[in-house]
Amino acid sequence: MLTAVIVACEIGFWVLLLAGLACRYLLRRQLLSTILLALAPAVDLVLLIASVLDLRGGGTATAVHGLAAIYLGVSVGFGHRMMHWADVRFAHRFAGGPPPAKKPRYGAARAARERSGWYAHLRAWLVGAALLGLAIVAIHDSARTSALTNTLRLWTVVLVVDALISFSYTVFPKKAPASRV
């Protein structure tokens, strides 16, 4: 059942985001747009409540509970970036806004972008790790929380690998190819 809640929350997030942007740019309803966009991250509360209720009912934590914590962390860590990404593209497509800026491909600008992405990942990990840690401590039964511990370990490895890759652009900046004359 928790898997269905995760899927429903993901769909709900994007539906509210797109509805909010449609109200902003197509219908010119600023207040309604603001309300819908504010509700988009609030969908995560539904997932948090569903996860807590499932575990409080004596259930054993599974990889799905770990995925729920990751989802919540990513929503916090990357939510603003995702909303901005969608806003810029929606404004360009439907409201005559400027085209989205191209991602920097070389040099210091690329390195800064990669570091920024890692910092968002770190924020996501901090939130998700806190939720996983709280669940592990609250349940206080390693047999029932081993899936959460494994999720935290794996995500920590992913975070470290992401750091190595992201900061490699600072240490070894990618250079633009030499222009041909």
C-alpha cells in the first residue's frame, strides 16, 4: 500500500505544480496559482503520515519505507530546483518568457553548477537520513529496521560517489574544445 501512496504523491506533486503554473501563466490567477504551488510540497506530508502509521501499526520496515524517506528528502533537497525548472520552461512555452538558460558545459561555471547539485543532494540526504534515523531509533528493533539501515548505508555511498564526481569538476575543470579556424 505504501508504494501506491508514493506513486500517488509523486503524481499529486506534478499535477499541483502544473496546475499552479497553468493558473499563473494561462489563466492569470495569481492567488490560485500561489495556493496550488504551495500545496505541491505539502503532498509530502501525506507520505510521511502514511509511513508513520504503517510503522506504528507494528509493521516491519521495508525498502519501500526507505524509498519514502528518500522521496521526502529529495522533495526538500531538490523541490525548489524542480519547481524553478518547470516554471522557467512553462513561462517560455506559454507566456513568452525568455528561453531557459543552457547548462554551462565548461570551466568554473560548470564546476559551480556541479557543486550546487551536490549541495542539493546533501540537503536531500540530511533530511532523508534524519527521517530514517528517527524511524530506526523510534522502532528500536534492528530486526524490524534493517531495511532502513541498508537504505541509509547505500544512500551514503551514493552521496560520497556523487561528491567525488561533482567536486572533480572543481579540481579538474573541463576545458572547452579548441576552436577550429
